[in-house]
Amino acid sequence: MLTVRVFLISFIVFFLMLHITKGQCSEAVKLFPVWVDKPIEYDKNRVGFIDCTGKLVIGFKFYYASDFSEGLAPVQVERGDKTAYIDKTGRVVIEPRYDVAFPFLEGLAQVRINGLWGFIDRQGNQVVKPRFEFGDNFYEGLAAVKLMGRWGYIDKTSKMVILPQFELTNRFSEGLACVVVKGQFGYIDKSGKWEITPRFEKMSWLTDALTLPNFSEGMAVVKDSNHYGYIDKSGNVAIQPSFERAESFSEGLALVRIGGRVGYINKSGGIAITPKFDDARKFSEGLAAIKVADKWGYINQNGTVVIKPQFNTVMPFTNGLARVEGNEKSGYINKSGEYVWHSKQNQSFNLVCEIICRSAMLTTEMTSGLNLITQ
């Protein structure tokens, strides 16, 4: 069960972390991976890309493909191939030579060669030679890397600016990074100096079981005696730990659980949207996914349901579209709840399984230290 949860987290993380540019539908900004609308043959190419109108821009040329980031996307042309990168015309611009390759962030991408991780630039040049046991992408100029069982941080010249010394780490966010020493987490600055000394408990919810809570909109989630609250950047309690569950602030609101029901609070800790949902997700582009009676829909920041609960699984909106899966079909919807592209439900499930299974190779490294979900 834990392994399945790890796979799911890995897939969700990967998807969420790519949506770094928010806004309305814009073909120039975003392409979306889709799968061929016919019975899947696992040795055949089946992934292409649409724009935000649902138009097929890159045909079904790839066995596997991930999202575009900074104009490039990792792909496998054939099953068993090394991973390459394509541009938005579908042309291979970095030749297939990587066992695993992540999307570009801050101009560099993390890749694995012969079991070790390093970084390349957009021309495919090896900027950081593969020498790490595992790592994260660059955020705010630094990347967390694992060496000899401990985590530290490098800069884009490959210099180790914060020596490997931590049991767990997260990315830098708002100038601070959450790290673990002796089972408790605190926060360091970019010089490695403690800004908030380690004294907080690790989390246990599905969405943060393998993560550490970074700062978002000036606050970070903390746990105290099985209740969740928020601290500010001085380490002072900003919102008392009184919630059964809490997630990071996004667009001014944070998801919390009270009395078994999920709602949202504002930055003063006041109830902004009454807890009445079975489950929910963070706000993205003005909408948040909510679950009612085993079906997912979307609300706006007033708490009004704008897309009625009807889907089995959902993802957040990015560039005007959200990926969803229903009983009869699955694909991408716009903010009116209309499909701009859809395929058969079982094919969506198979594609998700493929991505999840591909992430299995990272499970061991994740559980031993990498914390990707943005808190």
C-alpha cells in the first residue's frame, strides 16, 4: 500500500511542479500531452501534444512523453530507448542518452546516467557531471543533492555551497529551505545558516508524508500534538495548530480539515470557505478541486461550485485547462467544465499507470530523502 501511495505522490509531484507559469489558455505558453484514441499497444508510439484549444500540434510519435517546461519536453521515441528532449515542433533537440530525465527548471534539467545524477543545459551540455546518488531540480539558484547518504546543496557551477549533512531536504522557497536533523525539521538560508532551528515534527498526511513543508506566501505548515497550524518566517506561530489537516497557502487561501470536513482559511486563520467537502485540493488559477460523494468538481474562491462534481480523478488548472478522468471519458477540460480533448477512460488510466510505473525507479531515493511536493 505504501509503495502505491509513493508512486501516486511521485506522479502528482511531477505534474504539479511543472506548472510554474500560471494564466489563461495560451498556445504559445503551453502544450499538453495526450494519448492516442485507440486500443493501446504497449510497444507502439501513443503520446502526442495538443494546444489549449484541443488541436493536435505534435502527432502521436512517442512511446512516452512528459510535460513541456521552458520550451522542451523529455520523451522516449520507442519503448526501451534512452530519454531525449524535443522542442514544441516535435523535433529532437537533445539526443537520447539519459536513463531518466526531468523537465527543465531555471535553465537546467536533472538527468541520470549510469545510476548517477547530474544536470544539463538546454543545449544538452553537461553542466554538473553525474556524481550524485539523487537530487532535486534547481530552485532559487540552488539544488538539493544526495552524496554518501546525506543531503546538501549545489549552485549552478556545481559548487557544493551547503555541505551534505541533512537527513532530508526540500527545495528553497522564499529564501528558506526545510531540512531535517535528528528527526526534526527546521529552516536554513542559502548560506546554510539556521533561520529557524529544528524543533518541528514531521508530517503524516498523504500529501506530505514524504515531504517537508516549505514556506508559501509567508507561512509554513507545522504539526504539534497531531494538530496542524502555521508559522511565519521568524518561527513564530502565526495560526495556532488546531486543524486535523492543513496544507500550504495558495492564492491567499489554505486547505484545512475540521471535524472531518475540508474547507479553506484565510491568512488570519479565519474560515473563508466553510468545511463541507469530503476532500479538496489547493487553489490554482482561481479554482480548487473539491470532492463530494466520491466525485470531484471545482469551486471558485467564494466557495461556489463552478464545475459540478462528476469526475473520478482531477488535476489542478494550468494555463486554462485541467486534466480529469470520468467514467466514460477522460482528457482536458476548460474552466467551463467542457472537454477540449478527450479519449477513452481506460486509456487514460493506462497512461497514468505508465507514468507511475516509470517513477517507481525513483521510489527508493524519494523515501530516503528527496521531498518534491511543494508545501
